[in-house]
Amino acid sequence: GYDVRQKPEIDQQETIHTKGCVAQFEKWLQDNLTIVAGVFIGIALLQIFGICLAQNLVSDIEAVRASW
């Protein structure tokens, strides 16, 4: 930012980010791994549930067609 280097060195270290995005993301991912895993498992279960409902609907439609 503007005039960051004019501040004392301690304030510079708090303002200037020296770590890369990938390294910080990996650290964040390790710190929040249980939450991220829980979200992914929840989404996967919802997707599987939707697939089961769709398959059930297809079976019901085929049963009605067969009875005509």
C-alpha cells in the first residue's frame, strides 16, 4: 500500500504479506481440514441422495408405463 515502507519495521511486517498464496492456502486447509472434509462429505451425501431419488422416479415411471 501507499507509504507502507515509511512506517517503522514492526508495522511493515504486519502490513506487508511475505508468504505466498499457495502456502497460506495449504496452511489454512490443514487448520480447517475437519470442516472442509465435513462439507465435502455432506455435499457428496446430498448428491447420492438425489441420485437415489432420481432412480426411484425412473423405476416408478417404468412401472406405470408397463401397466398401460
